[in-house]
Amino acid sequence: MNDKNYNYSAISIENVKSNPVVNTFIKAANEYLGTIGYTEHGVRHVGLVASIAENVLLHLDYPKRLQELAGIAGYLHDIGNVVNRQSHGQSAALISMRILKDMGMTPDEVALITSAIGNHEEEIGDPVNPVAAALILADKSDVHKTRVRNPDVAANDIHDRVNLAAERSFLKVLKDKKIISLQLTIDTQKSKVMEYFEIFMSRMLMCRRAANFLGCNFELIINERKLL
């Protein structure tokens, strides 16, 4: 797929993290979402998603380069919020395609990352490749109180309440048992467990599809009880 007249190179996740366009867009996107009351989608979130996505493929013994591509996809997956929250996955895919191409990444790797990013939203996405599956699992597992930015507790909607109640979230890969487990600790005084299901069931079903794509079963454990 490589054009012999083009000088392609192996782009690392550190190259992406140090790209000024990437950093500016992520920061701006997070600020824009803040003005409309959305949870944090900045460097903390994308950095965590990048790390988790990479670790999912690491623990399942995927090739090291594929692990790094999952990390890159995780870091770039929400950059489309700089355009609009609506269809941000598709915007992020197109923006990332241009950035990675300009950085000199090979077309086959750009295609893999682009398809993963474009498929991370539960409304329209699917785990179309291992990078996409790892990204989905990583993104949907970041539920935590530190993401809430609305200081007015009385005005919190159900999404904010669930995030505020989440004291701990951890995605665990049990390779030998072929299980990927999302383990949450929720303060039930702030949000009921059923509220989590009310707003996140579609995300959990997407995680199940992603885990299945990677040859694993998905389970959800809340306050040490298996619920899915």
C-alpha cells in the first residue's frame, strides 16, 4: 500500500502526544464541551483511554505495534469534539486521518486507526478490528467522579450523578479465563446502580461485542457483584 515516492515512518504515540495541533485541538474540544456542561474529555481522559487500550492488547498478546496503534487511537478518539459533539467520532476520524498522514504514518496504519476512531460511539460503532475493540473497551470504562465539571450538584443530570457516584473504575483482562471485566465501585447514596444501567446499558452491550471480537467474554461488576 505504500507509495515508493513517499517517505513514510513509524509514528509513535509520543510523537502524537507532542504534536502541537493534536494538543491544541484536544484542549479546545474539552473547553467547548465544558461550556455546554459535558463531562471532562481532555488530556486526562484521552491519556487514560490510550493507556487502557494499549494494555488491553498487551495482556491479550497482540503484536507490540498493534498495541501502540491502539494507544494512538485512544489519544485521538475525541479530537472531533472540536467540531461538534454530534457525530464527533466521524469528525475525529477525519481529523486524525489528516494529522497522521501529515506526520508520515503509513496508509495501512492510518486506515486502521481511522476505522477504530470512527467506530467508538455506541450509537453507530462496531468493533471492526482489534484496535477498535480495545478503544471501545477503554473509552467506555472511564466512569469517574473527577470527570464531572458542573459544580451545582442540584443541577446535575443523571450522567453527572452516575459519574459523581463512581469512586473507582478498573478494566481487568483475565487472559487465561478469556474474560474482560469492568469493575466499578459506586456510592449508592449518590446514584443507584439501576441509574448506571439506565444510561450505560448500550455502552455495556458494545463492550460485550468488543470483548467477543477479541475472543473474550465481558463482565460488569459493581460493588463486587457481577451484574452482566
